[in-house]
Amino acid sequence: MSRVMFDPSKPCRTRDGRAVTILTTCRKGGNRPIIALVKSHDGKQEKVQQYYKDGTLNYDLNNSLINIPEEHTLWVNIYHVGSGFKPGLRLYQSRAEAMNVAMDESGAFVGAFTVTFEVK
């Protein structure tokens, strides 16, 4: 199993789900260059934490930083073919783009539908 690398330039949180604001990733001196504000469990306070460049905080895994999966949504055209349905061959950035192409393709166009996925 490969370890997922932490990227401080992308949205992140603590492993236990608390909000994090990264203040800097290039602190001079010491071996923990990431300085972040970490919300308390009740969300009423913030604490300054220093992290290693891989997002870890010593041995405390719950306080380590992880990236929040980024959600993406694309559009796909669906066609009625024979007794079933088939997706078009491409994914589109918008419904309008999918609909424009649908009018040019052959087949019984059913509709444009969203496909949502997460990238970790």
C-alpha cells in the first residue's frame, strides 16, 4: 500500500476532521516548516501548531494534516440504443457543452447527466 503524500497547497484538515488554516510552509529554523491554525473540537478557539513537511505532528496521528478530497463534476450524454442505454464517448465540463454536442450526434438522445467523483 502506498502512502498518500500531503500537499499543503491544497485544502486540508486534521485527520480527526478539524478545520485548518495554513499560515506558512517555509518557516526558517527547526525541522517543522508548516505553521497552521487548528480549530478546537468545539470550533470556538484556534491553536497554533507546527508540522513537519509531510503534515505530521510527532506521533499524534489525529492531529496530523491530510488533504481534503477534491470533488469534480462532469457531464455525460446518455443515448437510447436498442433495448438499453449507452453513454456517449466523452465527458464535458458543462451541461451546455454536453447538450450542444448531443444535438450533433446520432442516436436517440435521452439526456445529459452529471458524473461526480473525488480526487484524493
